[in-house]
Amino acid sequence: MKKVFFETLVPDELIASVNGRSLVLQPVGSLEWHGPHMGMGMDTSNAMAVAKKVAERLNGIVMPPLYIGTETRRSTEILRKLGFSGDEDITGMDFPENSIKSFYWPPEMFEEIVRTQTEFLVRMGFRQIVWINGHGADAQLEILNRVCKEYSAVSHRSVTTFMTLSPDCGVGIGHAGLAETAIFEYTCPEAVEIDKLPPRSEKLYNTKYAIVDNETFTDGPNDDFSVRYDPRDATPELGKRLVEYSVRECINNINKDYDRYMQGGD
């Protein structure tokens, strides 16, 4: 099988890849609290799994993953949707009852790393550079989208970003809930310990476990601020299905972006 990991390629193989399909994928995520039942590398593990499968199917190269993520302070409005009073000083998913803190990089530092890594890949000669992002923080999404757009304009390369999990996947998504737990059970089963959560008969509350449905931010919370999409229902089979969905969506986006690039479009 053809090598796909950048760090394993000898120079001749790397040159052949740059001169061939010339696709490189850069997984990026975070080291972030994901409930008491999961390890902190879920976002990056998801991004890496998607990147590997995409590279194998499109003859691309996967860069070593970047375990970096950025976050900002929660607004009063969002805090109240989560079940807090609104006066708390909370960044990202670092809720007061969490037992450990996440590794959140300042936005300006995160942006500098993204710019520098993109510059390296442009200099190496890759014609299509795709940031596979597993961390859905607003600041991270904004920075990746903006930097990719700028580099596409100035480098005459196709530089894009892809978020690994979307609301269209057919399963309710959120932070450390059903979808993410299932994905981690599939990509890294040793990092999930469901028995760290209370029995299925007990509800999981946003403020207590920092497990949150995306719908809480968009449509509003449950009346009691409990979790809709329960991580205790997760299975590796569901995780595999969600990863494969992301892979198909990513391949579609990559092919469309490359066609635009080859046609000289924006």
C-alpha cells in the first residue's frame, strides 16, 4: 500500500507526491475537556481518521496532526442557554465543575501557527492544501476560513478547510455527546470509558458534565438543561458511519475546490 504519512516519506517519494496529485491534508483539533468519559484528543483523532481515509482514496499526503485548538470567553447569552447565571468567566468548554483544564491556545498564536504551516506547504509545492479541522469553536473556524481564503488568493494554490462533523450527518451532534463519543469509540476505543458517567437512568446536565448539544446554541436548551443526544447510547458502528460520512463529504468538497482551482476560479 502506498504511504500516506508525510513523516514516513523519503525525499524521492515526497517529490513524486508534490508532482503528482499534489494533495496534502493537515489535521488539526484540540486537547480539550470531553466529559469525564473521554480523553482530551477526540477532535484531533477524528480529524486524523478522516484525513487518512481521504488521502488513501485520493492519493494524497497526511501531515502529522496538530493538537492545537483555540477558544474565547462565553457570552452571557450562551452561558444562560447552558444553564449558568451568565456572570461566570468561562472559556470554551472549561466549565467550573470540570476536573481539569483544556489546552486552549490564544487566537493570535493559533493563527500564527496556521499561517506558518500553510506557508511551509505552499513552499514545498503542494497545489492543494486542505486543513481537516475537528474543533468547531467559532474562533477556530473563522481563523481557518480567513487564512485559507487569503493564501488561496496570494499563492495561486487551492487552500481550503473542512469541518469533520456537520449537522447533516443524520445524528444529533454536540460536544462530548452521542456523535463524538461514538467516533472516539471507533477511532480510539481505549480513550472512552462510558462507566465514568452515571447510570443511564440519570440525566446528564450541561453545567455538571460540560456535555452540550449543538441545538442548545442554535434552538435553545432543554427545559432542565439536560443533554438530548446521550453519549451512553454511542457505539463504534455509529462512529464508523459518521467518519465515513465526513470522508465522503470531504472528498466531494476537495474535488469541487480542485476543479475551481484548475479552471482559475475563486
